[in-house]
Amino acid sequence: MSEQTAPPQPPQARLAQMATGFILSRLVYTAASLGIADHLASGPKSAAEVAAPTGCDAVSLGRFMRTLTNFGILTLSDDGRFSLTPLGEPLRSDAAGSVRSSILTMAGQWMWQAWEAFPSTVKTGAPAMDMVFGMPAFDWLAQHPDEARRFSETMVAVHGAEPPAVAAAYDFSSCRLIVDVGGASGNLLGHVLAAHSQPRGVLFDLPQAMTDASARLQALGVADRVTIQGGDAFDSVPPGADAYLLSHVIHDWNEDKCLIILRNCRAAMTPTSRLLLIELVLREGNAPGFGRSDMVMMALTGGAERTAREFASLLARAGLTMTRVLPTTTSASIVEAQSA
């Protein structure tokens, strides 16, 4: 007899499940904040054994850890000891591809507070971050170095597969000079130069954003081919490059601020320069895409994810022509433009 499939959920049940999604978010955040995975890294333990080093009530912790087994993060043996599953392993601080910092950022208290104000963002168009904290997101992060460090680690983790994918998807072989505008850690520029031996690079960003860049470029073996140059893309960008990279920069800002950056790039470009925006590209119409990320930008920075048509319009207003949208093996695409 063929295996029966579960009947589809009625709309009411699906909507109720969506409405309670925050519960799972808080469970995963609590597991990360308590370091549960780190305490289980050496092997199975009972809740009582984990309670003391985490400062938790043993009974409450046992119920919490048992609940994590419902989501495949932990397993519970017959002798009452908990173990990490493959899904739970990346919660370890020392795991390859650890997401602990990412979870502490994406489900952390400041994010929680910002999302609480999201209905007001939809009503007014003002970023929730600004309403809750009285300042833009990047200004707030500049005043909270620990959160800023975690945020930077989160961006590397979230976009970690993109740099090699961009380097493989686009032909940089004819470039002599590549400028990475807002390149922060240098991860993207480093991977591009590691894959293409001819170009040299300029890593351009605010000085405080590039504190870890030298070590990363050294690790990628390209430090001798990169000039690290501090500056503000809202003022100007280094001139005369063959390619300008802006990775997840444009989505951070509203249209007026995007135009300032893009026009500064346009002013720095030669007639043959190419501008490469590495961004999520929303699908047109009802096709499922990256709407959740678009809402994150609306809530936190006042920025936006855009469709290809919206990118073309924005670029045209800056005196640039979109020439193509090139997919990569990741969710990000390369939006290529030249001077109009």
C-alpha cells in the first residue's frame, strides 16, 4: 500500500503557525545565548550537568532542551542525556561555519526591539531602527562595538558563499584595477583577486569598517596586491578602475542616498569601466523571491531589495545603463552597468 501523505493544513492553521514563528526564534536564540552546543561539544550530558555552568534551573533547562529535540537540534537518549544533532552542531562557537554569532545578532535583543516597531514602519515608511533607538542602524552599531563585531561576523556568514561564486561567475581577467566600494573585511575583493592573477585591488571603506581586512587579505594570499584606502562613498570613490564592486551596499540605503553613491561611482568611472552590484534581485509579480530580506532592509536601514527593472531605473537616474543581470551559484546576482 502506498504511503499516505499528510493532508494540507487549512489556511487558519497555516496563518496561526506563521503568527507563532517568533517562539522558535526565541528558542534558537536562547540556545545560542546559553552556549548549549558548546557545553555538549565534548559529548552527551544531562540537563543537570549543563545547568550549573549555564546558571540555569535544572528542571526548566531540561524542559527547554527536551523541546529542542522537537526541532531536530538535540537528541535525548534513554538515559536522560542530550546530544547535538548535525543541525545543532553549527551552534557551537568553534564549529566550522558556526552560526552562533549570526543567531545572537539576527534574533538578538536590539533586533527584537526594532521588529516590535515594524507595524509603524509600514504605516510611516520610517525605519523601525530609527524610531526605537533614535538613530540609523549603522550609527547605533558604531556606538556598540560588541554588536558591531557580531554583525560583521553575521554578514560574512550569511554571504560567505558569495565571494568565490562571484569570482567564478564573472570574467575579471581583462581588469587591471578593481575597486571594492564598501568592501569592509575585503572578503569579496580577496576572493576575486585570488581567482584572477592579473588585477590589483583597492579596498575602499570607512576606516573603522576595515579593521580585520589586512588579516583576511593576508590569509587569502593577496595582501601584496591590495591597497587599503579609507574614505566615504558619499563623498567620492577612487577613480580610474576597470571594475567597481558594490556588494550589498545599495540595498542598505533609500533611493536618494543610493543615487549619491552611484553618481560618485559614475564620476570615478572611465568610459570602459564596469559597475558590478552584488545584490539579491527580487522576482517580478507574485513569484516567490527575497521578500523577507526586503522587509529586513525596510525595518533596519530604510533600504530595499529591488527587481531587475527597479535596478535599471535607479541606475539610469545615476547616469548608468544596466547591461545585464548575471546569476551566481548563490542567491545573489551580479547587476552589471556602464556609463550611459
